[in-house]
Amino acid sequence: MPGTGLWRTKSVEQSILDTDEPDTKLRKNLGTWDLIVFGVSVVIGAGIFTLAARTAGDVSGPSVSLAFVLSAIACGLAALCYAEFASTVPVAGSAYTYSYATFGEFIAWIIGWDLILEFAVAAAAVSKGWSVYLQEVLALIGLDVPTVFDLGPLQFDWGALLLVAVLSTLLAVGTKLSARVSLVITIIKVAVVLLVIVVGLAYINAANYTPFIPPAQAATEDSPAIEQSLLSLILGGQTSTYGMFGLLAGASLVFFAFIGFDIVATTAEETKNPQKSAPRGIIGSLVIVTVLYVAVALVVTGMVPYTDLATADDGTRSTLATAFAIHGVTWAAAIISVGALAGLTTVVMVLLLGQTRVLFAMSRDGLMPGALAKTSSKGTPARATILVGIVVVLAAAFFPADKLEEMVNVGTLFAFVLVSLGVIVLRRTRPDLPRGFKAPLVPVVPILAIIACLWLMLNLTALTWIRFVVWMIAGVVIYFLYGRTHSRLGKRQQGDIASGGEVTS
């Protein structure tokens, strides 16, 4: 008997069949290399240029390199689950589509709403970081032009606006074109990262690695309980700055640096051979960036004492260039600024791509307005791309980006938990499905992925959890006001739309 109401599921066959509808058909023109480039281009960005140094100075000390390893393990376990789903259900939407096939429409909506939080908020936050680096690069060539200025009671960030507008246009024109642009920029920033590692090795002082895990810092009036990690709060710890709680909190923070490999899964529908290319793209990009992240973290914490990387009293935050500036290597700091500008460009591009594909998938299912699922003559969801661009432009141009990283992290980890659980469910309910890639040791690997992701979620601040719950409540309200009554799957079950495929529970 087909599932009804909140728990109606959309079969894998129906999901794949929907990809052939002429008005909402995406062009298949991406290969394995394109997917690896997308993954690397979005992951190597804000994390490697800003987050490593800042987390070392404020939260974890030299153990930030271990924090990257812990976070990479959680991502690696989840990546195996994503790879199986992407090869089994090569449909736009990533975790949203997978949840629709396993848990039902309501959970699918929740995860889709959750992914909107991940991609849109991250794109807005990173584009503001890009604007800061743009101002620095302009200063290097003698142009002292601020990228942010007051506009009445608001601050207007024209740099962020410019970036999002240009990238949205590129994505609307064609995914293959954006892949080529991303390839060129990715080569540049990977070269900069390798240069940083090689040059930084000459300035490493082994004494800076001691203590590797600094003693926990006593709580102060400036660090209220709600700002410490939830795990620390539950276990009665006074602070999550340094010490073991700091290491674990650091792992949850640097998780932001890995966000992006899951975006590869959102492009599976546009891939020529998704059964092989999607798993290779997901796992390949994750391996590459993990090696680079750990190397950079070891270099930057070896170059200067971790206390020199802490946020200054005036709020100035350290970056990868800070360690080089302390040693007077200004030319390297300048190259890092240029590399960061290039790096953050592709991060925002692929985040916009992921956001558009999730919105496209939800619109094609009727949970969002169907007009957003219409594709252009180029085979791209131009309307959805333009809408996403407008929303991100407004957020990036007029609103501050503080605390957005943690909001993105909690949403992404929640998605990882559902995808990992979904692999177990689909193995039991649909063992007959052809799988181009199978995650090893199921259910052990998915269970370990769930535990690792939940552990990282517990190490985010209590305030982040409160904000996340508020966002999800808003999503539930929208589903009941619009999505539930406009669902194409629901209309098929009522006979309002010809099925064209099997619908199962």
C-alpha cells in the first residue's frame, strides 16, 4: 500500500523517471574530473585560508591539525554513504532526494529546508569573506577602495554583491562553463596552498607545538555558558576553549572547511556516468583536501605560537597570512591574499550550484513553486539560479556574517546523519536496486558515520542549536502551509497527475 500523508515515499524509479520530463530536464555533460574539480574548488577556500589559524588561536591550539583529522574521519564515513546514494539515485537534490526515497516526504522536506540553510547561508558568508580579500588585493595595487560602506542604517557590501551576481550569471548560462572557470581558479589556489606549505616549512619551530593540547582556559564573564559547546555544558565543563573540550569543539568548527564534497552529489543528474563518476568525485575530492588541510594546519601552528593567532581585542581575526606577516614574509602574505580571493570565488560558485539544484529538485516535486523547476534552452534551471542569486545577494550585501559558520555546520551534519541512516534503510527495503558503488561494511560504516556526526553536533554551541531549532520550526510551518498541498507525489496518489512510474512506500 503506498505511503500517504507525511510519510509518502517517492520511489527511486519515479525519481529517475522525472528527470526525463522535457521542461525540467538537465543536460548531462559532466565527467569524473569535473566533479573532483567541483569538490576541491568548494572545499579549499574559507577553511584553509582563515579557519585553520583562527581555530588554532581561539579554540584548539596546535592540536587543530588533529581536529582536522577527526573531522575528516567523520566526513569520510559519510562520504562513503553519499557515494552509494549518488550512484544508486543519480538525481539532483542530494540528501533531499535520498530522504524522499527512504524516509518519506516530510523528512525529505526537512532535509531540503536544512540544505537551503547550509548552501545559501554559507554562500552569503563566504562571499563577504571574498569581499574582505578583494579590498586587500586592491590595496596591494594601490587602490584604497573600501568594499563596504554605510547606506543609511545598513552596511552595503558591493564586493559580495558583485561576486554573487557574476557567478549566478555563469551558472545560469551553463554548468559546463562554470566547471571550466572553476578548474582554472582551482589550479591557482591549489598552487598557492602548496607554496604556503613549502615556504612555511623553513619557519617552523618545533617548540611551538608544545603544549600540543593547551590546558583548558578558565571561564570568564565574556564567555557565557550558552556560547560553550553543548557537550561541555552537559558534562559540566566550565569552558570549551583549549583542553580536550577545545580540541573536540575545534573539530566541530573546522568541519566547515570540509563542506562541499557533498555538493558533488547534487550534480549527479548532470553527470554522463554517475554510477562511476559520482563516487570518484566525492571520495577523490575529500582525500585531496584532507591532506592539504592537515599539512597547512601543521605549518601555520609550527611557524608561530598559537597565542599569536588568537583573535585580537579589537576583533581582528587571524588568517593564514598572519603567520607569514609575523615573520616579515610580506610577499608570501600578498600571494596568500590573491590565492584566497581566487579560492573563495569557486567556493561561492559551487555553493550556489548546490543550492540551486536542491531548490530545483524540491520545485520539480511540487514542494516549492513548480516554475522554479523549468530549465532553459541551455539545460540549466535558470529561474531557480536567478532566485537563489537574488536571495544570496541581499543576504551578503546587507547583513553581517557572524556566527554563520556554526549554523552551516549543524545543518550539514544533520544531513549527513540522515544520508547515513538512509543507506541502511534502502539496503533493507530495496536490495534489488543496481548500485554502481557500495559502501563497505554496511551497517557498520553508516552507524559509525552517524555516531561521528552526532558527536560533532554535540560539540557545537548551545546557542547554535537554539538557532537551528528555530530555523527548522519555520520550515515545518512552510511545509504545512504550502508543500503538503502542492506535492506532485500527493496529487499522483489522488489521481490528479498521471503516475508515469511506480510510487511505493
